[in-house]
Amino acid sequence: MYLTKEVKESIFEKHGKGKNDTGSSEGQIALFTHRINHLTGHLKKNRKDFNTERSLVMLVGKRKNLLDYLKKTEINRYRAIIKELGIRK
């Protein structure tokens, strides 16, 4: 599987406050970005996989909501995570 426990811990350690801090907005956004990139690669190979396409759209929506929340509450953290992950908004 592409998303093992070690990969999750490394994502949260790099973008969150620690490897056990799974609730921070930055950690969740980074995890969603990792999953979105994986699903995008899958859809490039399997164009007619509509369940994966629906999951991808839902994940993008969740990430957008978290980014909007972070933008409203703390603009500096928002700008840092956008720059770090290379997300264009």
C-alpha cells in the first residue's frame, strides 16, 4: 500500500508539530496533498475509474475547506504551508 504508517508519521513530523500530531491543519493538508497526488497518478493510467475520480474530488474539497479555514484564522501559517507544498491557490 502506498500510505503506510511510517509514511504518515513522516508527513506529520515534517509538516505538523510532531509525528503524533495528526490534528493540526498543516499535517492534514499535507496528508491530503500526498493522497491527491497518488490518486491523480492512478487516474492518469485508469481514465474510466469513476469511483477514484469521485474520491479525488472529495479530497480536493476537504483540502480546500482546510485551506480556507487556515486562511481565515492564521494567514502566516496558510502562506507557509502553500509555499512548502507548492500548492497554487
